[in-house]
Amino acid sequence: MLAWLDEDAGSASDGISRVRYALRQAGGDLVMDGQVGREFVLRFTGARSCTACGRSVKKLFGQGLCFPCFQNAPEASPCIIRPELCRAHLGEGRDPDWEAAHHLQEHIVYLSFTGGVKVGVTRAKQVPVRWIDQGATVALPIARVPYRQLAGAMEVDLKKHFADRTDWRKMLLWSTAGGREEELLLQARGRVEQILDPALRQYLVPDGVPVRLAYPLADVPPKLVSVQLDKLPEIAGRLQGIKGQYLVWADGRVLNVRNHTGFHVEISGS
């Protein structure tokens, strides 16, 4: 699922950037703005394709990979999940050229609010997409480093004090209208310099500005149920909204789109 900020709405006087979404389709991307609040049907055809090599498979691993690619492709390297293991700065990795292109570049260490304060890392070029993917209502850059491994080392140090994973239920249920999120992130940033390894403090950016994000999801159903297309191949009903990488139906069913990367689906709406 593609996501971006509405540049016009992002300049609103309230200082909140509005998130927009689109689903990839063979005939062109479907912008989702007009689907929210309407009947929306997602139907799994039964076909799956590896997103790395493209071959048709019966089972996918990781986020849309066949088993050989999951074992060998750089997109599934251990440092994707654990950036502190990255060896791109040493000229090493499953594919050194891929590593150099993706990981031997500036990374951002950030704090975000996704129902609670968490720490994370992302390529500078992936800001703010990474924050949107996680459903952050506020994100605050706290450091810039020249390559991925350093960002991972900083994250390892900070996750002793802050969460590094998102609770999807809390993320979806937390109000998008704002509140104390920004205050809590600024308080957390105030602690970072004191708890961070002194060798890493040179990369801190104390003047980072909080970014506030609003999603096309207003009233969240009180009871949420995660569904998977291989168990429930058709989901139909009124689309309540979207946040992070989650589609939310009015009856509380929730689909993590990212977890279904490589699935072939048919889409229809009213």
C-alpha cells in the first residue's frame, strides 16, 4: 500500500499533515480517499507471487518472498530487522552492491508515538513513509547517522528504555486528534542524551521538529479482530478507514496489508 502526505492539507494552520493512501493494481493505483465510508470488497484469488524474483508460489515468507529469496535475498537480511547487524559499512552483506545502495547512506533515529513512545530507525529517504507505515501520530527525529549499523547501535541502546515495537491495537485505538503525544516525545528526547552511549551522542540532533500526522480513520470500532486472507479470502463491508498499514472495516475487522505482500487480490467498491 502506497502512502504519502497531502501537501496542500499539510500546510493547514493546525500543523497536522494529512496522510493519503493508494492500493497498487495492475491497471493503475487505486487512491483510497473515496473508498472510506463506502462498501469495499477485498477478494483473495488464491495466487501468490514472490516480490523479489516474481515466481508463483504456494507459500510466502517474510514480507512476500519465496523460500529461496527469504534465505538469500538482501531484502530479507537479518539486518533488516536488526540494523545493528548491518555490515554494509564494511563492504559486506548478502549483496554488497544492494547493501551499499540501501544501507550505506544516511539513516534517521527517531522517537514516535504509536499508542506509546517507541524508538525506531529508517533511511533518511524513507521519511515520513516509515512513520506512516507504523501509524505514528507524532514522530520526532533525534539523530542522523551516516550508515545503518550506527543507527542500529543507537536503537539497541535506547530500546532498553523505550519500546521498539508497535502494538497494533493501541496504535489503531489511539486518538488521531492529538493530545499529549508531542509532549511525551519531547520529554523522552530530553532523556536520550543522558542514557545514550557517550560514543554515539555526537549524532544527536537536538533541534529536530515533531511531525504530526492524521489518518483517514475517525471513529474506531471498539472491538478489533485481525483477519488474514488465506483464512478469510473475502472481506466485504463498509470501510471505516486506514491507519498505518491497516485497513479497518466498520464491523471491527482489520487487515494488515503489509503482511499480505505478494497476494493477488481483486478489489471492488460501491
